[in-house]
Amino acid sequence: MSKKVLYYINQFFGQIGGEEMAHVAPTFEEKAVGPAMGFERSLGQEAKIVGTIICGDNYFNENLEDSLKFIKEVMDKVNPDIVVAGPAFNAGRYGMACAGVAKFVTENYNAPVVTGMYEENPGLDACKSIAYVVPTGNVASSMGKALPIMAKLTLKLLKGEVVKPLVDGYFAQGKRLTVLSEKIGAIRATEMLMKRLRGEEFETELPMPVFDKVEPAKAIVDLSKATIAVVTSGGIVPLGNPDKIQSASAQKWGKYDISALNELGKDYCTIHGGYDPVYANEKPDRVAPVDILKEMEKEGKIGKVYKYFYTTTGTGTAVGNSIKFGVEIGKELKEAGVDGVILTST
């Protein structure tokens, strides 16, 4: 008897629609839909997709309790041997939804979860310790490479075989596993040391985590004398996007003079490709609160609002570019004598 696989995807891959349909509530199809179809072909006769859950990214993240209640109903109905989600590539809300599914399933059911994400997807840190997350490219065009790896890993898990990150192609989960070895620790450590001294490749048994440490800035003593700037990754730009800032995977940032403005108003909009733009376009100050800061300036609560505000888009933007933008913008602000920054996202 073939094993049962339950698949989870968002509204885009569920063929419902794009960003405008991110609000849709979860539905269940008793068949393979979208990427689940390609995934099923890689399973052969050993496993079968028993159904696909389709849910809008916004709905899942904004209605977590209701979303998980629906997933519970489906899990109880089909009783899958394993759950597969995504792959989410570098789509942040999709990644967080896949992570939410993984957390719920692993905590409440005896079923492993397999998914796929780009290394900079925010959902990765949320679920790599509980799910088997296959590295993918940052866009959906890498689907063809990701699905076979995810399927092969799924089959090994269904067979109860031992899997390893480097062998089976998934992110290390940070778990210490007890294994039997013919060599004692002292010998293994010495062999690793000798390989390192000879410049040979070796694999440590206990990789150390790497943390990005940022020293907190000193507190502003007197806000009434401070210059405050606005920096946003919400993609707020003048109408027409004069600097052609990318709507996703940003390669640049822009700055715009607001010294004569009391609010951004109708002359600005968002070009961000990762959230519903309706409310931001209706009132851009919801994302970059120039209006409130100008009021605080008039009331004497802050010294003044810096004459420029800075903007880019965060969705899909590489960490390397984000660091580069931060260094460049930070240098300008520091040289201009800015005391504090309001950072806004989406």
C-alpha cells in the first residue's frame, strides 16, 4: 500500500490568483494541484498525494487560529504519513505559512514535514529545526530542481531510513544525534586536526552557529532637540517611481526631499511587490509616517524631521544587498548629524 502525502500551497501556486487573492481562506482539493502534480510524478508508485490544501498567504498569517483549525480537520480526515509544503523559495509570507504548518503538524501529529526555501527566507529560521527544509533558488523558476530533491527526501523518510543534511540535501536542523562509532572521540578529533593542518576537507561533528551581532546605539537624551529621519523597506516612492527601484529583489534605494511637505499624500505610492498596495496607495504615510513626525516637530516633541526620507523594497532582497543599503544610508545619515531613525517595514 502506497504511503499518503498531504500537500500545502499558497493561492498563487494553487492557481487561484496572485497578490490580489492572498486573502482567500483555506480550501482542500482531494487531488494534486500545482506543484503537487510534479512532486507526485517524482514519487512513483511508493507514495500518493491524497490532497492539497490551498490557502492565501495573508489569510494564513493574519488568521492563524482559523487556518490551523482547518488544517487539523484535513489532517484528521486524511491521516497522512507525511506533509509537504511549498517550496516557498524567497516568498516571506509563504515561507512563514509553511513554517506555521510545519510547527502545527510536528507538535500534534506523528508525521514529518518536508518543505523548500531559499536560504534568506524568514520562514527558514522558524522551521528548519522541526522540518526538513530543502535549499532552493530565490524564485519559482528553480521549481524543477527543488521538487525531485524534496520527493527523494520524502521517500527516504517514509521508508524510515536515516537521513543526513549533506547527503540528502536539506538544511541542518541543529540537532545532536547519538550514533555509534568505531573510533573514540579523541581519535576522531585528532584525525580532523591533522586534516585541517594538511589543508584537507573535513566535517566537524559540532558546527557552531554564526550570529550577526549589532551593538545597540546609545539612547537619545533629549528628543526635543533631536533630528529624526524616516527609512522604509515598504517601497514608498514618488508617483512614477523616478529612480526605477525594483518591486522585489531590490538592487538600489532612493531618497526624496520632504522638507516642504507636511505629509507624503497623493504624490506618493508603493511599488512593493510583496503586499496588497491598496491601503498604502490610499495613504502612503501609513508605511512611511512623515505626517505624524511633522506634527511632532510642530509640537516640539522632536527637534526636526530630516529633510530626506529613504526607501527601498524588502521582499526578496538579498541579505548582502540589505547590508550594503544599510551601510550606505547609515553613512549619509551619520554625516548629516541625524540623531535617530524611524525604520518601517510592511
